[in-house]
Amino acid sequence: MIKTYKLTQALRNSSFVLRGKTGNGQRYNFSGGDPLTGKPATLMLGSKYSQDLLEKSDMFKKGYVVLVRTDDGGETTAPEQKKEPTRVEEVDSPEKLLEWVATELEKPYQQPKAALAYAERQGYVFPNLTLE
């Protein structure tokens, strides 16, 4: 059985080592993420030992790593449903966007495009906003 895991943070690559009961280390290399688009890094594991060690780790229990899909030789479970993005109607100018992101998301930006990209990764859309 092959299981696919993802990081909950959008990182390009991430690598960490978990130690089993006997002290043997197992390295997990997550890759393929893109922070600009919000795509998380993923990892596919086929080894039952590796899967069990990861699923018993604090990273998995605290939600930093989540199980996305389990493949049983052809039968695939659907990935979790994405929630509907939150609409922010009151933001209609680049200046208001910068102010909103700084106050609501506590991230000061100077460039509206960067602020918009960050807010969209956090699940917000601005239907009344037009950037030039």
C-alpha cells in the first residue's frame, strides 16, 4: 500500500529524520512544493515501517504532516475537500489591500501583488479589487 503525505505549510522542500524504538534513523524528504502558489511539498511512502513511524510522530499528531491519499493497488481515496475561500468585499484598492493584510493577517507588505498572493494562499479572495 502506498500512502501520500503532505506538509501543511507551503514549502519547496523539507527534510527531517525520525528515530525508531531501536534508535535507527529514517529520513523523510518532502519535495515538489511551491510557496508562491501555496502548493505543499509531498512525500510518497510504500514501506509499512516508514508509514507507521511517520504516523506515530509528533509532526503527524500535531497536524504539520497530513495523510492525503492511500493507494491500494488501484482503489484511491479522494483528497480532502478544499473549503470555499473567504470573500472580502470591502477591499477595492491596492492601498486598502495593504492595510487589510497588515491588520487582519498581521503581515506588512509594501507591494500589493505580494500581499494579494499571500492573502490568497491563506484562503481569501477580493472580488472588488483590481491591480494595475
